[in-house]
Amino acid sequence: MNEISVLIADDDPHIRTSLRLLIDDEPDMAVSAVAVDGAEAVESILEHQPDVALMDVRMPRMTGLEAAGILASRQSRTRLVMLTTFDMDDYVYQALRQGASGFLLKNAPLPDILKAIRTAHEGNALLAPEITRRLIDRFTLRPAAHDRLSELTVRERETLTLIGQGASNNEIAAALFLTRTTVRTYVSRILTKLDARDRAQLVVIAYEGGLVGPSPV
């Protein structure tokens, strides 16, 4: 089995060291490069093309969000997991819009960070249900945001709605009385029809397309 190559981008040397020790101790992953700011991260990612990048949101010279935007415009295939000490909804939403595959606080349990790397590498998003609920409550939706939603079948729209609510494939299967294989097929079709990179972008599309509405006050 090939190792998951990981880039660490953080301006704090202690965090870089801690993350490197954590990752290199895992049998299925290894740190391929480190960066001290967003600009260096972009250069290194484009050069080394790691599988996953752990990207600090706030860094000097160029933030992690700015770096994510550049990488998205360059169509980088590296999966981004954003890390921050600031638990702010705006950061989460911007990170998802820039194509991030996960969003974690730096004080997250170490197993969660490793899980985020593996989840991102598999092409999925690591979005805690509580973060999803807060985003739904926080942002004004634009029902006409994605015209391609009309191309979805009824079942596919139901599946996308549940994805927007933070449901896993198993939870979607139970809610819609489908097999997990069928749900995976629907998710694959939705990604293709909406030209979405991964599950994280489907969450954003569900918000902006009006499939998921704010919780009642």
C-alpha cells in the first residue's frame, strides 16, 4: 500500500514538529514537505504534489485561505485540511468554498487529525455535524445559486439534501431505505452532474442551492 504523502503548512515551529512526529509515526502516511506560510505552501504543493496538505488558516505573507484559492485556480489535486485556533464560521465557509476537504481546530484530538488526513485522501470531507448545523444557521441561502440542480433526479436531490445536513452514507441509506452501494452510486452521479470536486463542495452547493434551510429559531 502506498503511503499518503502529507505537507504541513504552519508558521508555528512547535506545531510543525508535533504534526510531523504524529504523521511519520503512522505506517500508512509520511510528511513529504513543510512550509512556514501560504506562499511557500503553494510553491511546495505545486512542486511536490502531496496527497494531502494540513494548512493553517492564519499565516504571515499569505493566509491558508488565500493559498487554497490559488491552488483551486491551478486545479491542484492535493486535498486540503484546514487547521486553525479560531473557531469561526466565516473561516469554515471560505475554506469549503476554496475546495477544502476538512476543517479542524488545532486542539482537536490527535486521532481526529489522522482521520481527517485519511478521509481527505479517500476523496471525502470531514465535516463535524455540529459545524454543518452552525453553517446552516449562519449563512443566507441563494436558491438559484446552481442551475445544474435541475439535472438531479428526485432521489439524487434527496441525497444531496442529506449530505448538506452532514449525513454520512450510512445515515443516508437508512433515511432513504437504500443500500450503501446505491448511495455511493448516487453520490458519484451527483458529483459528476454538479461538476463538484468532493463531498465538501456538495455541502456548499446544498447551502447555496437552497436545499438546506436555516434551523427554526
